Amino acid sequence: MCLIAIAWKVHPRYPLVLIANRDELHARPTAAAGPDPDALHVYGGRDLVQGGSWLQAARHGRLAAVTNVRCGTAPEVAPRSRGWLVRDFVRAEESAVSHVRDLLPRADEYGRFNLLAWDGDDLAFASNHPEPMHAPVSPGVHAMSNGAFDAPWPKSTLATRALEGWLGGLSHRVDPFADHACLAPLFGALADAAPAPDAALPDTGVGRDLERALSPPFVAGAEYGTRCSSVILVEGSRLLFAERRFGPGGAPLGESVAELMLAGAST
């Protein structure tokens, strides 16, 4: 993942809403969102190179998502893939706060990461850059990209505004679990490929041209770009997981929508 926006305990009907884009090399083998063959109660995409994931949910009321942290152009050298942070959490049983706390002593073993973990009751954040840390996520609308949590990057601001606007305009008569068309504004915001103005670009050590190319929510590159867009909603004991997939240049490759019945999640 390279962009995640979340609404946590903002809406009375949907305590958790998450929208996200995953940016990656188009050549990297990936499995589309679906049940994990090794754990059928787990649902989400899978990295077929290292075996982890960027976004998964589990039927016992858990969800995790991860992004990398951009810091220059030098390749990372770490013994563990950050995708296993997602894989391990959704299969676990301990609370999100305990899990991210217990992760700290070995956080440096993973590539640079930002991690969100939800256990049905609480939402927690962890990172290992610039140093290992963890914290509960406070109620509100937040964004996480390739920098600090809630850093005001242009793509993060666009995503949080879109999420706030969608929730604010959602009619109580509309059921996104039945009417998937109402998710279109969220997917539309994730599809925004307009680069940010140079004056608003962050400085992550990759140079102005690359910062500009990576600045929009949707990166439509030929070799590297947005591979999928995801929308997740939690309401009571059910979770909606919608995904749209893309190839080089942003070419659509398919989409899927699944509803998971959750055991253990609370409102």
C-alpha cells in the first residue's frame, strides 16, 4: 500500500471505513483479493514473491494494512518482508495494542513500514522509521502514506477529504453492502492521477521528478504504479471488501466485492 485513509469511529453506522491504493512494480506476481488458500478465514490480496500481504481481513474480526516508508533511493536490506506484518496479525488472537507493542523489539528486522491493526474493538498504529514506535489511533479521519502517520501530503489530504465528504453525504437509506454503486465516489477519489503542485511535494530523498510522479493518489506508470484500489467498510458483524485491479498505465484488470461475516467484532 502507498495510500490509506481511514475513518475511525466517525460514522454511527460504520465504525471503520478504509480506502487505499497499493503501488508496486507491475511485474511483481500478486494474487487478487480472495480467501487465503492457507487460511480460508482470511481474505485479501497476497504477494506471491514473499508470501505476505498489504491488506487483509479475517473473519474473527481483524484487519491489517501496511505501507512502506520512502527514504531515498537506496534499496532496503531487511531479513523480513513487511507484508508478513499483515499476514501475522490477521491470523493472531491478541489485541491490536498488545500486538504492536510486542512487535517493537523486532521491528527493525522488517523493511521500513507503517502498520495499521484492527482487532474488532481497537485500532492501533506501528512504525519502525525513523525509530520503532506504536500508538492507539484516536477517533477521526486519518491518512497514512509513505511518510509519517497523518503527514499532510497532497494525496493524503485528497483521500481524507473524499472520505469525509462521502460519509457526510451518505443517506441512511443507502446500504453499500447491497448497493455497490454508492462506492463510486471513493473509487473515483482513489483514481485521481493529477500530480500535485511542486510547492506541495514532500521531500523523501528521491528527487523532484519522482516525487512529482508519485504525488497523486493513483500512479499510472508503465512499470510501477497503482496495482489495486480497495474500499473496506465495517458495520456490526459484517465487513465489505471491494477491490479494483489495474495494469500498466492504469489499465483496468478486474474487480471484486465480497462480504465477510465477522465473529468477535463490536461496534
